[in-house]
Amino acid sequence: MTKKNRKNISTMAVQAGIGQDPAYHDVIPPLHLTSTFEIQGIEKKGPYEYSRTRNPTRDTLARALADLEGGANACVTSSGMAAITLMLHLLNKDDLLIAPYDCYGRAYRLMQALSDKGHFHLQFVDMYSKKGLDKAFALTPRMVFVETPSNPVMRTADIADICKRAKKYKSIVAVDNTFLSPVLQQPLALGADLVIHSNTKFINGHSDVVGGALIAKTKELWTELDFWSNSLGVIGGPFDCYQTLRGLRTLELRVKRAQESAAAIAKMLAAHPRVAKVYYPGLKSDPFHAVAKKQQNGFGAMLSFELKGGLAAARRFVEALEIFSLAQSLGGTESLINHPATMTHVAMGPEARKAAGVTDGLLRLSVGIEHADDLILDLENALKKVK
Ligand SMILES: *Cc1c(COP(=O)(O)O)cnc(C)c1O
């Protein structure tokens, strides 16, 4: 999917801001912790004045993320939720936003709460079938929020099809690309207008920063978002940006290594007698295999599976693991396991969980970059303890 006039992802990530320091010619872009900048005289404006508005370290990360996603520019925010908050400020009170019925829980709640206050109209829809999309677009949305693959059962929405439909209605399409990163999916090239990242996940990749970004395809859209980012103060701190830029340099290596292990794990689980179901579009038997193969450069490092034996089995399994840590979040170098029914999706209630496919035996893995053999052995040993 890489355009001919663009460098490869790994080169862009490694080279972001390298050798551009005008003061001391640092090879690595320096960390600018200052909140304010000295102005060289009245009516003599420099490039930087105040760090809420603009900061060199944040700018370097924004440029890097915009380049990786093929956008005009980016706003770097204090979290993924802050990026979604920023995005929602493009809407007027009469505009309709459509979003997937199974989108990220906190995004779901934020949209619902702001819509309840009259900030915009909102409809949760099915984006995984042509019929669902026909119905959704008949509502003439101003903005379409897409999250693919979905969490935790890895439903995959067809980004190009959604963008083609959106063009007819002049709707803005925003894609949350957190699960795959620009290494594996580039929504702007598929026709989207905005890309959202929780930098907390694969972008930083070391589970030591909470951050986010909103990348705009056009300068016009970015200018509007930049106004809101500065006005609301929805911005990433310089130290977080510095740390994230450091993590970003190895993005491709990390994602590719983790995805290789995830594929091997999915295969092992799919053949295991104590596993009822595996959700990983990389498996040929997965209902979303074809669409994922069409629009992605790989199937990623996230997968879910359902143990036979429900909650009791899940509890025994998790307790027996030695490498995978039971924790929220994803996309770090270390492998994590999540029990959605009692952790990330507990607020949904049993009925909504059932509709979303979140059973008591469902477990989600964020595969890290440890050796695949060790990860598989850890899972196999734990499976032996599940009766
Ligand atoms: C984590 C996550 C978010 C929210 O990001 P934070 O950095 O935690 O605010 C949004 N979307 C997806 C898909 C996520 O996984």
C-alpha cells in the first residue's frame, strides 16, 4: 500500500526528526520541556511562543505520525480518549454521528454522554454487513466513526466500502487504527479523512505512556482540529511525546514480530480441544478473513478465544499462566491477557455483553515480542490445568 513517492514505514519511523536540531546538531531530537519561549522583541514572532499552542518535541511526533499514516498533519493528545474528544468537536448540534455498536467502551460512553447533552445526534449501527451499512447511511450521517478490527471479537469493517458510501453524503470518516497501527493498515489511503490512535498501545509500545493522536488527511481539517486542540488544551506533554517518539522507532519490528507469534498462537488454539472458538481474522476459517486480507498488510498481534467451561475455566487458566500478565491495555512489548467479561466490558451488563460476543469464557491476548515458543508453551501448560 506504500505509495511510490513515500519512504517505507520503518525508514520514516526511524528517521523522524533525526539530525534536524538547529542549536547543537543533536542527532536525536532533543526534549523541549519548556512551557514558554523567549520572544526576540515586540512584534518579532518566533516559531514557538507557548507550549500548549506548539512545542517542538510534540511537533516532531505529530509530523512522524502524519507521515506514517500519509496525512497532512496530526494533533498529538494526552490520551486516545482526548483524540476522540477532539474529533467530536468537528460536529455541530444538528449533525449525526454514526458509530459501531461494539466500539471501544469508553468511546461508546463518551459519545453517548455528549449526545445526551445535545452536542450532536448519535446512532450506533452495524458496520460489518452491506445491509447494516445501507441502513446506517440512509440516516445521512455527518461523521462516521469506524473501529476495525473491533474489540474483543475482531470484527472487521470494510474501510474502502464505508468511505465510498461516505463520499456520496459528504460525511467525514474517522478510523480508530489503534489495534493495527500504520504498519498493518493505512485508512487514509483507503479513503478516510481522519485516523485516531491511542499512542498508549502499539505506537509507543512499551506500556509506559498514556497518549493519543488524531491525524488529518487535509491541511484544512487539521487546521480546524489544531484550533480545538489549542483552545481545549487537549495536548500531549513533551516528555510523553519524547518517550513515544523513542518507542515509535521500533514500531515495525515490534508489530511484525508480535504478529508472527500471534498467528502461531491462533493456530495452536484453534486446534486445541479445550478451546471452543478463536477470533483471529488471520485464520482462513474466520468470517472476516477476506476483508482483513484485502485492506490490511497483516493480521496483527491481537486475538481472542473462548475457553470451554466458562468463568471457572477462565479463572483457572489465567492463574496458571506464567508469562502473560492479567491486565488491561495492549500493544506493549510484554504479553498481556484480558478477561473482558470482568474487566474491560464489565460496565456493559450481561445482555449487551452477550450481543457483543463477550462470554464468560472469552479471553483476549495482546501478544508481545517474547519468543513464540515460550508464549505457546505458557498457554499450553495453562490449558492443561483447565478441566
Ligand atoms: C485504548 C483505546 C482507546 C483509548 O485510548 P487511551 O489512550 O486509553 O485513552 C481508544 N480506542 C481503542 C481501540 C483503544 O484500544
